Amino acid sequence: MKHIYQFLLLFLIQITFLPNNLFAQNQLQKLKVAHNNRYLCYDDGTPFFWLADTAWEIFLKLNTEEASLYFEDRISKGFNVIQCTILSENDFHTIDATNQYGQKPLINGDPEKPDTIPGKNNDYWDYIDKIIKLAESKGLYIGLLPTWGEYVTTEFRDGIVNSIYDVDNAFIYGKFVGERYKNYTNIIWILGGDRSACTKEAKAIWRSLAKGLAVGLTGSEDYSKMLMTFHPVGKRHSTDDFPDEKWIDFNAIQSGHGTNILNWKMIQNDYNNYKNTPVIDLESSYPFLGENNDKEKTDFYARRAAYWSVFSGSFGHTYGHHGIWNFVKENENKNIIWKNAIQAVSSTQMGYLKNLIKSFPFFERIPDQNIIASNPGLDTDHIAATRGNNYALIYIPTGRPVVIRMGHIKGESVKAKWFNPGNNKYSQTETKPNSGLITFFPPNSLSSQQETDWVLILESVEN
């Protein structure tokens, strides 16, 4: 009996001196803008390559078991950010839509009246808590939209405020959301949601929502303790509406969907014109959306957009699939039923890109089109180049030969090899002089995919 009392006493002492917030012990590191203002990193300075998926309606369309299945699949492919929205766009565009447990976010669609019930696991907000914590337990960050943009402006591009928000209730709602999630470290805040804020009225509401979030999170209008951006309407930049905002930590584009999405132009624009702010494409070419109907081509378009974006200066990439953003459960086209869509080869190929970039020194990497001596192409044939001090990566979407202006990386000679973005295979390595002009021919015999895109890899030879 004496030993039992001693054990209980020791147990009580250990509990007494445990940290007050056990939840904090299991949290992910916060993310922040890196020292060079071009990339993101963890709080300890370790590089963070953003690889996201758009799961906009996960809180509405999936139950807990389905969400866990989806998270596990995305983790296995290398994704580390999931983009989703609290107030969903929804197929029927109604604020009264309920989740898989019959719960809705607001009382009578009023942003000042979140539909909360005392206790745990009782309401829509408890379910969001659960899913965000589930994501965190699996090592995933959440790119969280407090609301989809249609609840500020119903039309995509006119910026006319005509829905449930005004400046006052946007602040109140933002403050509620900020207070609720102030202790979560795996949230990146995304305002906007596929709508233009081209009018002063729309801008005022988004600024008020951002302020409310900050006050809820920090107790004051302190944006230094949060990471936030704005998700614009398709074919636009966040900088079109918000070129210089204290609450925006990184700029974003939405290049849009289809076969002819030249996101490299948009990324180049922001990279060159906003030198102290990182940029990313938050929504790009979705398989099976727009003109994307052919299975092989649709994966290629998504893959091409990712390489163009990253090689042109983005700090990562957001993938998306037409069957996943709204979690399609029934459709004639089996490819867009979400449990089939998560198996799209292009989603696996996103991980190949992430691993390729992370295999080289991270923070020193810059886009550098001066490497390319031949015609780089101004349309869908565009060749994009990026490099560090001792390496260069050149993405060729059409499999055509490329002339490289040598000498942009260190060393008297370089090792050259080819990487296949479609199947993650490398060619044999050749040594080349690091001077003059050299024409490189992609080894198309290695390709098993319909579209023969390639990455030429040049690495300095130590002398």
C-alpha cells in the first residue's frame, strides 16, 4: 500500500509541474516570412516549401473519417498546406448550408451571431476546431479563409458590396474568429475568396475583417503575430486591389483554370515589382475544369503551372482538382469523384517538384532567365529558369532543345542531367564546360507521358 501512495504522490507532482498548456506542446511551429523576403520559413528559420491543395469545402462536405482519409492521402504525396473556408461557397450559394452533422455556422446568416452551443462537439465551430486539430496532428497547416468572397460581393469582378457583410459586422466576425483560433499555430490566414475588391467599399470591409482578426488574435491591431494574404479573383493579383497593406505578409495570384494559363507572367510581375514581399499562385489549372477534359493533358497542365510558378519566383505552389475543391461525391465523370480525384497522377507529381527544390540550397535560389540563350518562348512554350550559386534548373514544357548561356553558376565545369517531372526519373549525368553556349537536347526516350516536359539540372563540379 505504501508503494501505491508513493506512486500516486509522484504522479501528482509530475502533473503539477507540467506546462499549463499541454496543447501547445504538440503544436506545429509557426510560419513566417524568411529573412530574404522571398520565401517562407518555420519559426526556427528552417525553409518551408509551400505545397497546398484547395479543399475549400472540407468543413461542409466531409465528415471526420473522410477528412482523415483525405489528409492521409495528401501527406503521403508531400502536401503540407490545406486551403479551406469557414463560410463555404457551396453548390447552392446559401449561407444556411449545413455540414455533414446538420450544423450551420451562423444564426439566420448573421456574421454577428455564430451558431455556437456550450460544450464540446456540439456545433459547426466545434467541428472546424476538430478538423484543424486533426490536420495539425498529421503535420498539416491550414490556409484558412474566414469567409468566401461571395458573402462580401456576390459577383466575381465588379466589387459591389451586396451581401451579408458591412464594415462593422466584418470586424465583429473577424474578432470572434481570431479569438477562437488565437492559440493555433498551424493557421495561415487568407482573406478574399475568389472575388475582386476593386471598390473602396469592398476594400473597407476586407480591411475591417483583417483588423478584427488581429484584435481577436493579439488584443490589438498587431499583424506581426499572424501570417496573412488575400486570395483574388481569377486572372488577378492581390496587389491589384491591395498593393501595400500592413496586414498582407505575402502577395498572391489566382492564375485561373484551363489549358492556356500563363501563370509565369503573373508571378514574374509580382516578383519583379514587389521585391520585399513573397508571392504565390493560390489557385491555378485544375484537372477537369475549364477546357481540361483529357485525363493525360489535364495532369500535364496542372504540372506545368506548378513548375512555371516555382521557377519564376514563387515560394511554393497550390495545386487543385475540380473533384476535390468541393468534394464531389456523385458524377457521370468518375475522374472527378473526390475519392478518385485524390489519386490523380498530377497530385503525386507535385511531391516530385517539392523534393526537387528541397534537394538544393533553398534561400539562395532566384529566377534567372538570362541563363537561356535561345528563344525562351512567350506562350505555352515558355522555358523557365531558376538557380542558386552552384546549381541551375531549367524547365522546358515542350521537350524542345534549349541553348544555355554557361557561367551563371560557379565552377569551371558542370554536371548536367535531365529530370522527368512526370515519372520522377533522372537521366545519366554528363560533364560539360561551364563557359560559352551549349545546346542541350532532352532525352525524350525516357518519357512515358504524353506531354514531354523536362527539367535540365546543372550542378557545379568542385575543383
